Amino acid sequence: MRVSQSTGGTRERIQAVALELFTEQGYEATSLREVAERLGVTKAALYYHFKSKDEIVTSVVEDRLVRIDALVAWAETQPPSLATQRAVIERYADTMFTGEQPSVMRFFEQNQTALKSLSAGREIRERMFRLANVLAAGDESPGGQLRATLALFAVHTSWFAVRTPGITDSERRRVALEVADELLAAIAARS
């Protein structure tokens, strides 16, 4: 990789390679030197874009936060209904099954301890609760809150919980949305 590439492309490549290494070896066990070596650049070239592993993870989380914030903003303008809840969970699934999101979710799953210690990890948790509140609209009971949160988890944990050999991303998404829909229907029934 040449450093003269566009900053956006270089940034995304660094994020992808770092997440790959963090997932393979663990966040704590991976050094910036290893990230630079895998990228085929000097450590100084890597430092031009990111000064630390924390900065890399924060940038990945910030990208997710932008997507979640946009989804929450849209959802808050919609009437509270089962149709809105279904549209929200489908849009959330769209963000989970595109681009680099599968590798991001694998990193999150395998590095929860490291993520919890970063402010970016706390921010994503807060945003997920905001999104769950939108899904629970009409049933703010403890059961409604749990069902809404589990509907989100059905989508993003499908990368880990569904271990069927040879399952396609499309099939995985379909199963996740079916389970999420069952949970959302239970919220709607109580509203």
C-alpha cells in the first residue's frame, strides 16, 4: 500500500487491517508495529493517520455511531407502530450486513473487555440503548425494554450465534430478522 493513496482509502485500509489483527490476536496483544507491517508501511506512515490503537478503535466506533445516530433520528420522526419498529430493525440489519461491518462485529465480540475501557465503547452502548428505546416505544415495561434490546442483539449477534455451516449472509440476515420480528410483535401486542 502506498501512503500517497487518498486519506479516506488509507484510513479505511488501516481500520480493516487493524481490526483483522485485533480479532486474530486480541486488542491488547497487537502492536501498532504489527499493524504497520501487515499494511506494508512504516510505523511513521501509520502514525500520520492514527497515533494509537485507541484512535483506530475510536474511529471505527465513531463510524458506527454516525450510522446509529442517523437511524435513531429517522426513527424518532416516525409514528410509533409495529411497521416503524420493523423498518428500524431492517435498516439496522442493512448497516450490519454491508461493507466491513461483519469484521467490526467480530472485533467487538472478541474484544469486549478492551472496548468497555474505551470511551468509544461506552458511547456505542448509550446509542444502542437509545435505539432500543425507539423500538420499545409503547411498551416501556422491563419486558418491553428487554425485547427491544434482544431484537437488536438478534441482528448483530447472528454473526456469532448462528453457526450453521455454509449459511449465506442473506440467510443469516433473514433468520435474524425473523427472530427480531417475533420480539417486536410481542412489544406491539402489549402496546
